[in-house]
Amino acid sequence: MTDFVKKYKVFLTISIFLFVIFIQVVTSMRRESPTYDEVIHMPSKLVIPNRAWNERDPLGFGHTFLYLYNNNADQIVFWSRIPIVLLSMLLAFFVFKWAEELYGFWGGFLALFLFSFEPNILAHSRLSTSDLGVAVFIFIAIYRFLKFVKNPTKLNLIWAGITFGLAQASKFSAPLIIPIYLLLIIVLTINSDYEFVSPVKIPKKFKGKSLKFYLLFVNFIIILFLSYLVIFVSYGGKVGPIYSLKAHGGEHPWFVAKVIPQKFETVRKAVYYVLEEIPVPANEWFRGLLRQFEHSRFGQPGYLMGKSSETGWWYYYIFAFLIKTPIALLILIGVSLVSVLKARTPKYPPSIPPLTRGDIGELAPLSRGETEGSKEVSQFPPLTKGGEGGFLDKRLDFYFIIIPIAFFILISFFNKIAIGLRYLLPMYPFLFVLAASVVKIKINAYFNEFAGGPENGYKYLVDSNLDWGQDLKGLREYQVKNKLGKIKLSYFGTANPDYYKLNYVLLDNDKEGHSYSSGIYAISATNFTNALVNDKERFSWIKKKYKPVVKIGYSIFVYDIK
């Protein structure tokens, strides 16, 4: 039974949590009447000519459809909510997948756990509205764009385009994520450690960073084109003019006159002609964008702490987030954010390949009296050139998590529609992945800022305060992933390196601790400081000349001695 659980633990974990989500959502939604927007959303794609439909009265049409044309409104409401439940479960899967890729199984477990019991997510997982749907597809789209950036193949480019298109088709506010993609492209461009090779042949007109930006931007244009095809299909392949004069009582688009001065009347007429006469694919999607723009421009009555406003408050959404998000999740987010933003970006000798997030595991000591140099491994490892799974990849994940969160918070300050936290719902999946990074915080190695944090802890205290032999597994993972040969090991601890299949030779502390010898050294912090021996000169030749290429869990220092 134990072997079965170990073999299928990911499948079992995902299945159990998805079942928990399904039960919570389905059992609770049966007890609730349709919400305000659901009455509008559910029959929105139907064409049943009557007075409300002809007069474009969505609320009136929704009432007519649910309560006059049908005799079982509860059944219609229930089944219309089921697709949203399934989308919520799909989002839960991708939250687990991303977090598991970053922090291992327990990181994925924590992210999925937080998702499965977050009240705001559960509340919108049972409503037939577009709020949860757009959160699902925005998260998946950015995740797939990350995959393309890491591994720029034609297939990943196609997936990036398809998922971006699904996001755009899910809600008219989704185009707001375009700046997120542009910000990511800019960050990737200025990062000299990131190299991009376009999967599509593009004439190279620039050099250096200008060329990288050009290639990334052209590939983003391809993503936009592919997404437009998805939108076109999702809108039934319809073609027509964007703006309907008949539907607006013969009035021209108001925003044209607002943007183009009257002295450019010829330009105005040309724009009117394009909008009102020229057929375009997915024209109804463009109409929806115009309605969304008009709605956000004029605002909507909102309420906050006893006050009402039609233009909102700049702090409305951040305030709503702070009082509607569980305190435990806020604490996890805060701890994760602080630890991530404090991560350093050290340099690495080319002889040792970049460490991966999995390398941050736990390293252990060998025997009292032996020790090793160090270099910190943080939740989001620093950038360095390397293939999939290296430091660069994990720093890319950091960008693709933090930038969307920051962007959603930023645009909330300018949102005039203060009608609920649901406008920040797309931010939550990224927060779950961020919060899951706490599983990589080295609790044994904790030192506060007075000591300079865990990376400086060995200068003050060792033994059980920092180095109790806990990071032997992490050393093995680092050795395997970076394909290192035999390691010269000076380990402080009682665990058996042979059990973890470590390729090593015990360091001769008396000989190699005092004289130069080349190789890959792994020294426990307690041994490295000579805390428990009288020989204070041991390893002094390493301390004076070399710096650790990595610190495994802050307790084992790895050196590349040439």
C-alpha cells in the first residue's frame, strides 16, 4: 500500500483535492439562487425574439428566459454553473502543476491546498459568470507563454497563441493582460543572461538587445494572430462591421469624436467608415470591447465603508483584498514575497552548471569534525545561463509570477468600477504559487536581519542552529542534476551518504584541510568553521582565496577548486 501511494502520490493528491473542490462547490451552489449577473450571463447567447431581446434589455431578457419561458429555473441555473466548476478544477490542476515544477511535490501540495479552501475562489467557482473563467485562462496563458520563453519551439508558440486567445474570448477585460506580456518581453530583453532563439525564421535587422527585443516582439505578434483565430472560432466564425448604427440610434461612435479633434473631420469620417461599414472577423468581440471600454470609462455606483461613489476609490480593491483574503494566506504571501525579493544573484564559475530549484533540497553533515564552505540557494535562484531547469528558468518563473501580481494591483488603483473583489480574481492563482515557495525556506537555517540572514548565520552559530546534517539529500540532488563527478566531502552529521547514493570520497581534513588540492569540495558549515575542533587553521587556504559556488540549504558549502 505504501509503495502504491508513493508511486501515485501526485495523481492521488490532485484527485482528492479536485474532489474536495467539486463537493464544496456543488453542494453549496444548490442552496443559492442566481446572482445578479448570472441572470444576465446565462441566456446571453440565445436568440429568442421578444420585447426585451429586441430592445437589448439583458436583465429583462434574462428574467423572461428563466421565469417565463421555463418552469424549472433552478435546474437551468444548476447546470449552467457546472462548466464553471469544471474550469475551477482545471485551474486548480495548473496551480499545482506550476508550483510543483518550482518547489517539488510539497510546494504543489501547498498551492493546491490554498486554492481548494480559498473562499473567494470557491465563491466564484459556483457562479455562471465570466470572472472565474477569465482567471483560469489568463493564468494558463501566462504559464504557456513562460513555457514558450523557456523552450521556444513552434509547438509551444502555438500553445501560447491558443491559450492567449482563450483568455481574450473569456471576458472583454482580458486585453488588459497585453501590457503584462510587453513588460515580460522588456524584462527578458534587458536580462543579458537570457538568450532567445526564434522558432520562426525572421529577418534579423538589429543586433544585441535590440535584436532580442525584435525577435520576442515579432513572436508576440504571432501569438496575437493565433489568438485572433481562436477568438474568431469561438464567436462562431461571424463576420460583420464592428459598430452598429442601428443599435445606437444612428449615433456615431462617441469615442471617435473624443479622440480625433473636429478639425480632422476627414479622418473622423474615415474611422466612422471603417467601424460602421467594413466587415471584420469576430466583429461581435470588438463590439464587446467597445462596450467594456465605455462601461469602465463612466464607472458604476460603488460602496465602501458607509460611502457611495460612481467613480470609485483608488484603494478600493487593495482594501477589499486585505479584508476578504484569509489572514493565514496573507501571512504566507508576505513571508514568500519578502524571501523572494531578498534573493541574491551571485556569480557562478562556468565549471559548475547552474543549480536548479530542486537542488535547493537538503544537505547533510558527515561526521563531527568535518565541514564545508557555502553558498545560498534561495527559493527563486538567480539568473545564469543554462538549460531548462537551471537558475535562469527559476528566475523566469519569478518574473512570470510577480509581474502579473504587481500589474493587477497597479491597474486596480485606476479602476472606476468599485463593485467587488472579483476584478482581482485573476491575481489569486499567481498568489497561490508564490505562497507555496515557503516550503523551500530553510527553517533550520533561519537567522534574522541582525545577523544578516541565513547566508551569514555560520559566522555566528553552527551545529543545531544551522547545520545539523539535514542537507545531504539536497547535495545528492545537486550532484545528479549538475552531473558532477566525485565530491570531496567533509560532512557534519550521522546520516549515511552511501544510502543516498552520493558519489563522494571523504575529505582528509588533516591533509587537504591545510594544503591546496583541486576538485569539487562539499563542506558542512560546522566543519568549515572548525567550531568543534582546536585546529583553527583548517580550511584557511580555502577561506582566503575561494568563495563557495553554492550553499545547499545554507549548511553545506560547495567549492570548485581549480
